[in-house]
Amino acid sequence: MHNFIFLAAADTTAAGAGTAGSPVSGLMSTVLMIALVVLLGYFLLYRPQKKQEKAVREMRDSLRVGDEVSTTGGILGKVLQIKDDFIVIETGNDKTKMKMAKWAIRAIEKHADDEDEDDDE
């Protein structure tokens, strides 16, 4: 019985060797798989990151004097001045002024226009 199993195994390996693809098809399948992984990486990693960076850049470019902002350090304040890549914010009841880089702004909590609408009511 053991001989029968070995003979059957030898027949399948011999048959498999005859139907094996050429080296070119093996290379093409490898290149296709690599291209698929790169394409998948682009759509799952690179593209969403670029969209997020664009949204953050647009948010920082839309800053106006009077906006209430929060910084990456957790400081909340009101924008007093915008100049190039720096802004001056006012924080707290004692009106402390801080100059910081624009990239440190995490979010706009309230736009200046929203405050004007609240005052009218």
C-alpha cells in the first residue's frame, strides 16, 4: 500500500511539472502583484493623508481676526493678528497675548462671523 501512495505522488509531481508556466508568466504575475500592492497602498494610505493635509491647510488659510482657535498644545484663544506664518492670539481673562506659528493651530472653535450673528440675537 505504501508503494501505491508513493507512485501516486510521483505521478502528480510529474504531471504538475509538465503544466508549470513559463518563467515569463511567473515574472508577470509577480509584477502584477507588486503593482496591486502599490495601488492598494496609494488608495488606502497616501490619498487619504493628502486629503487630510489639504483640509488642514485650507482651515489654517481661512483664519481671520476674531476667530476663536485651539492650538496643538491645548491653548484656547482669540486671533488678534495674522502675519505670514505667524499669528497673535489673546488668551484668558487677563488678555495675555501670545505669538505662535500658524501650524500650531489645531482647529477653529468659532468663526468671527458666528460671534457677530450671536450678538445680533
